Amino acid sequence: MYPSQHYQSQNLSLLLHIIEQSPLATLLFNQAGEQWPHISHIPFIFDQGMLIGHISRLHPLANQLTQGDVELKLIFNGPDGYISPLYSPDAQTVPTWNYAKVVVTGQASIVSDKTEQGALMAQISHHFEQQLHYQFSAEPWSIDTLPAKHLDAMINAISIFKVAICRTEGNIKLSQNKPPLAIEAMTKHLKAHQQPDLAALMNRAQS
């Protein structure tokens, strides 16, 4: 089994935290007649047990969604970084790389109702605007400031879809097999080396 059992996680709270902090997913789905899966990168928000995203109507997935639901995989890439043996007081420590990945398998379905499309775009933009406001005290932009014809043009240029989650896998290698003193030393070095997100996630994974 790979990754090793102690690097697999079903901690839903932790996995959703990674998705929220790293919303840009690598999207994969099979296209008819193509040898390899399509791969692109789409941001998502999580709401009421589902993932919500939008794509250009020129995106290959948009056309496929008009024909019915599409099975896809989404890979959310959390913080990652090199862990030097010098970070740990344990003499047996070797160089390694810590990372956090969440793989979601789901069924995507298109949102066709115009009213719901507008509401979801408002929800998506509000979500990320609030993150900017929280991080940088930026004044939030609101979709309500768009003239009606501009909003209609934007909605007509995109496809909004929801993903019903069938399976969630956490591939979390965050030194969970190390004692608390080693974790404390590693995270101290990571913070000093400008990697606070990885340090914070390592601490969170221990709880």
C-alpha cells in the first residue's frame, strides 16, 4: 500500500482545511477518443458537502457536461517543502520532503438555472474576496457592482458546475511518525525559513 498507512488520512476536518487553504485543484477526466486524461487547473469552494467550480465554455469539460454528468478526479496540493536532517534533534533523521495532497473522486453536474448560476458566482467571488480581506485588509469587490448586461455576458461565457464527492483520500506526509520534540524543532526551522503554512499544517496533523 502506498503511501504508507501512517501517511494516509481520513481526518475530514484536516482534508477540508487543505482544500480551503489550497483551492486550486488539478482536474482530470477522460475525454472520448483521447488516449490520456484531460488535465487542467480549476479553483473550487466547498459548500454543503459539494465542491463548486466554474470554467470557460471553451473548456473541454464544459461540452462534456452538456451531455450528462462527468466522473472526475481533483487533486488539491497543500503546502510542501524539503526537510533537512539539521531540522531535527534525532540523529537518525534523513533528508525528506513533506507534503499534503487531497484526492477527490466525484461526479460533476452542470448548473443550468440562470438564477442559481448568478447566486453561485456571487458565492464564489464573495468567498475569495473575503479571504483577501482577511489576509490583506483589502476592500472586498462585489459582483453586485457589475451592470446587469456585464453580469449576463460573464454568466453566458462560463459553465458553472457542482461536484458530488464520492471518495476523498488524504496523502499526508507531515512527519507524523516523528516524536513531538522533533516536530517542534522542524516547525521552528520551517517558520524561520519562511514556510509557516507547512509548519502550521504539520502541527495540525499531530492533533
